Amino acid sequence: MVVTAVLTTTGRNRGNPDALPSPTPAASATADASPTGSPTPAPKQFEKAEQVIDAQKYTYSATFKTSKGDFTVRLFADVAPNTVNSFVFLAKQGFYNNTTFHRVVSNFVIQGGDPTGTGTGGPGYQTQDEPNELRNKKGTIAMAKVSGQTQFGSQFFINLKDNPSLDYDNPSANKFYPFGEVVSGMDVVEAIGRVQVGQGDRPIEPVTISAIEITETPK
């Protein structure tokens, strides 16, 4: 059984409470994921996410263009409109371009969304959790955050297996709410999940995201 623990804030990530649910039972006092490649020289920062989606008129999907291949995620805009809006806003701003999956935990999750590649970066603003009763099933995507927090920034993780210990009804204070699900290219996600990692669960050979392309389809 996976026991949830998350990284705590440090001076570097205060205001950006993004952290990965870890399979170890103890929380780390500092972020232990180091850069995996060349981070963006000057990560973009924003005061807030602009409103860029209309969940009543459109459905949304995101295609991740990675160094291991492409995969597509259907976004649950009806269930988590604010979460999806923030994610789509950042993707459209190119915030995720040339970032990495900076942490990979085999048979658990892969995590990305940090332009600094350190595990402590964020977009400059926070978005409030949108509680739902969706399970963290294999292939679902949720936002990462620090232990006990109810806000998140830009970092996300994709479940490599069913992870009930992260679900809305788990007994801990750490609950993660899926806002999308991989609908094609799960083999690519699994390939990322198999890469060799070193200290801090960071891939030894960087796995990069060149872009996340958003598709908007009329209902």
C-alpha cells in the first residue's frame, strides 16, 4: 500500500506549494529533486490565471509533446473548471514549454510542470482545490501540492497505477483531485515511468516536454 507524504515548503518555494505525493511515509524537510536538464532561464510569472475556457460550450484536451513521444489527456472542465482553466492558461502561455518530468517514481507517478526543474517552482499564483470524488486511477492527472495544503501552482502528476491512498476519501489530510485522464499514448506515459532515476527520483537522462498543445472542441 502506498503511503502518502509530500515535500514541505522552504524559503525557495514559499508561495509555490507544489510537491509530489511520495511513496515514503515521512515528509522531507526540503525539496530533494534537483534540476533535470536546462531549466527555463527566466520562468514566466503571473498574478493570476486569465479566464481562457468555457466549459459550457467546449470540451478540452491537452497533447503533451515529449522526448519519449506524445500522449493526450482529456480534461474534465465540467468537474474542475478552475483547475482546467489554470492548466490551459499556462499551456497557452508556453509556461510548460521545454520543461521536464523532474521526478519519476516507478509504479506510482510521474511529475512535471516546474519550469525551474527543481521541484520548487511555480507560476507566481495559487489556485484553490476543487474537491471531487474522482479516483486517482491509472492514467489520471492531478495537481501536486505541499502536505496539508488546499492550493496548488503549476506542477502536476500522472498516476502510473491506481493510487487510492491519494483519493478524496483517504484518511489523511492530503487529498489529490484528478482533473483529466490520458486517452491516448498511455504507452508513452508508462515509458517515462520506467526511466532510470537518481537522487531525488530525478531521471538521469532528462525527459523533456517541448510543448503542451490544447484542443478546444465545441460540444
